[in-house]
Amino acid sequence: MSASRAPRRSLGIIAAIIVIAISLSLVSYQYSQYSASQIEQISVSDIRSNAEIQAHDLSNSLANKLNDITSLVQVMGAARSVQEGNLSRAQSIFNEAKITTSDLVDFYMWLDRDGKLVWISNINQTAYDQYKGLDLSYRLYFSEPRTTHDVYYSSIVDSNDRVNRLYISYPIIGKESSGQPNSESVSGIDGEFKGTVTAAIRTDVLGNYLESQISPNLKGEVGVLDHTGIILYSKDGEYVGKNVFGVKFQSFLQSFGSDTSRIVSSGFKSALEGHAGSEDITRSGKAAFVYAPIMLQGKEFGVLYIMAPYTQVAEVTALVDSQKNLSVLLIAVIAASAVTAAVVILQLNRNLEKTITQRTAELREANEQLTVHDKLQKEFINIAAHELRTPIQPILGMSEMLESEFGDSREDIKMISRNARRLERLTQDILDVSKIESGSFTLNSQAMDLDEVISSVITDYRNDPRLTGGSSGKGDVKITYEPKKVAVRADRDRIQQVISNLISNALKFTHEGEITIKTEVKDGFVQVTIRDTGSGIDPEIMPRLFQKFASKSEKGTGLGLYISDSIIRAHGGKMSAENNSDDKGSAFSFTLPLAT
């Protein structure tokens, strides 16, 4: 009896072990599937996020490059030697510009009022004798600026030497009879058209520049479209110059499947409407399709896109398939060797944990790199702002000296002085923002009379020509202030900065009327209110009024209110703003704790 029960008991134990082992194997299998799926999702998210960051950075980098070139051709067109048609003096300007931007620009050329070639940068005499006087008036990069008196960005152009190029062209507008530059001629006001200054950019050089900016770890493919959908650069050279919605390119997309064709076409349409985004597509495997608009001077120049394959996902998929096959094999073998199967399963789990740890470490390293990049960017801004202050001071000093010497007779000198002061303020604003964001912003607080601070700022504006009684005697705006002795403990310079900024903003948007300054003490705080009769606050920016770059004015950076709000909050107060109840003007208020 006992002998017969022993085998049964052993069979029962073995069966129980097998069932438990199989159950554990199945549980382990499901867990590995879930973990692999999570790893795959993390890898997809990481690659897609990196591609989005890369597309955003590349589009901004390219926009900055093209804006720099635009500014350069504008400056060249305004040069005296070009205005006077002095070729011998202008040659060095064109040649130096080519050297400065040689990483992207192929050459600069000067066309006269009839569209005939005057000069090409860095050209030898033989070639110049051949092309001098060449009629290019039929080219859009000449005819468009001649018609619009504005900058022109071409699509891809098959040049005379059979090389695909893009052109940035700026009109040469003559000066008015008064001798002063016609500063508004490029905005459509009549002015004497004297020709164009044009920068030529080879599309293959443009592509090499973009390819060099992509992180090697991303393994992405970059492309650029113009604002009409024409391909300016693509790794597949046969499609350069083709429209992405044309038959040839659409046939190419269809080779990857109708879903991919639909997603890519939809993404291009969205990007051409000014929207950035990303989608998953299938192109020789799964990939991320990321697109971002390229904005130049507030207008859309075109679209930059990146197609980044999910290479890490393929590795994870291979690992998942391997895990799946191994788990199936283990389940089949468990009936004969439960213990061995258990050991193998434990070993697999350790391997899987190691893989997760490795992938997590890679993601952590990528995140640390992004953190370092952000830190370096902030350090660069800080260093750049400091370095800018060095050349600004002699420019400002010299311009003020010239302005004092020539008075109101030279508008160009006044313009230099005005813009030098503006650049000085911008540099200080950048430094303040850098200090605020880095946490190094400090206050030098001391007991002071707030009435004295407000009065001193108003005194600083006594010569502003916009004020009634200013130096010009033509001002239409009056500042009214009712003095009230109030003691506070604060940083005198910073509070002066806040009050000056609010008065400056009020003057900027108030062309006639009154600016009133009022102080009121209540609940242990003093409230300072600066109210104007100007145009008021645009409702569109009201929700983000105290954020960085919140401005619709072409004269402002949107940093002043952000810095002012940060200064007041650092003092333990708060800042607010509202439009006046009669829909005429606005009021800005801030509070400070009273001195104890």
C-alpha cells in the first residue's frame, strides 16, 4: 500500500512541480513581453524626441544663417561705394562678404538697374571679362526686388553653369534728394531703384551643412522644401527641384505604402501652413518623420524635415523575438527538466534586467547630454552678452560725441546713437535674464524713500522729446505725479529699473495724453500704479504678459516686463496689469513691503 502510494506521491509532486514551473514560465514569458514592449516604447520615444529637437534646432540654425546673409546683402546694398557705383571700392566689400560666409554662400553678385552684371565676388579677371555686362534681368532674383523693393528668396534655380542654387536678393535703393537714406523705400515707398545685391547658395552645399549638423547617433536623413513645396535639398538627388505633391515624388512615396504616402503628404501640408510636428512612418522599417517650418523675418521660407529610422527599436524587436522563441522552447522542455527550466528562466530574467539597466543608462546619458547642452547654451548667452558690452561702449561714446557735435543736422548719426543705446539695453536685459534663470540674481537692499526714487526717474525723462516741455518742445505727453513719502527696504537701482521700464513702455504706446504715477499704502505694502492713455494691452498677449518675449511691438524684445516682474517678486511683491475701464490706455501696478 505504502509502496504504491510512493510513486503516486512522487508523480503528484512531479506534476505539481511541472505545473508550477510551466505557470512560472508563462508568467515570466508574459513579463518579458511586457518589459520588451516598454523598452521598445521608450526607444521609440527617445529617437522621436531627439529627432524633434534636432529638427527644431536645425530649422532655427538655418533661419539664423539665412537671416545673417539677408542682413549682409542689405548692408552691402546700402554701402556708399555701391550707392555711388564705385566698383573699385565695392569689390573688396563683396570679396570680404564671400570670405565671411564661405561656409554657405557660393558668391555675391551686383546687378545694375538694367539687370546687367557689375561684379561677382572673388572672380578672376578672365572670368570677369567673360561675364561682365551679362544680362540677368529675366531672372526673378532681379525682377522681383525691382518690383517690390523688398528682399526676395528664390526657389531652386538652374544657373548658367548648370548648378542648382538658391538666391537671396536685396534691392539697392537710392537716397532721397535731402541726402538722407530713404529708410522706408524697402517697405514699398517710392525710391530710386539702382539694382540688386544677390547672394547665391548652392543646394548641395546647403545640404552638406545640414547633414553635418545632425547628431551621428540619430542616423537621420534631412531635407528642405521651399514655401511652395519644391524640394531644395534631399539625399535622393533625383528629386531636387521636384514638388513633393507632384507625380514623381508621390510615386516614390507610394513605393513605401499608401499609409506612409498619406502621412508624409499630410505632414508636408501642415508644415507649409506653419506647423511643426512628427509622425511614425514605414520606410525600409519603422521611422520617425519630423517636420518644422523655417521662418525668415516673420515669413515662412520653407520646411525642414528629418526621417530618422528606429534603429534601436529594431534591436529591441530582435531581442523580443529571441526571447519569445527561447520561452517557447523552455516551456516544451520543462516537463522533462523542471529544475533546469527554472534555472534557465532565472538566468533569462537576469539578462533581461541587465538589458533594461543598459537601456535605462543610455536614456539617462542622453538626458544628461541634453542638460549639459542647456547649461552650455545659458553660459554662451551670458558670455556673449558680456562680450557684447565691450564693443558697445566705444560705439556709444563716439556716437554721443558726434551727436553732441552735429546736433540735429545728421539723422544718420542720431540713428547710430539711438541703436547703440538700444543694443546696450538689450545686452543688459540678456544679462539680467541669464542671472534670473541661473539663480544668481541678487539684491542690494537698503532703506530708502520711494518718493525720491520715483522723482529721480521722472527727472531722467525730462529731456525726452515725447514729453510736453521736453528738449524739443514738441511733446504731446505729460507725466503727472503726486509725491508721497513712503519708506521701503529695497534695491534702489533695481526699483529704478522697474519704474523706468514701465514709464518707457507707457511712452512707447502713448502718443498724446497723460501718464499718471500714484502711490498708495495699504495692508503693510505700498502700491505704485503707472497709468497711461495709450493704445492699451493687446488681449492676445495679456495671459503671457510677464513671460519672456511676450511682445507684439517691433521695437521691443519682450524681456523688460519679464525682468521687472522677477525683480518685484524677488522683493516679496507682485506685479499686475490691466486695461483702463474706458478702453483708453492701460495701468501697470507693483507692490513692495513697507520698511519695518
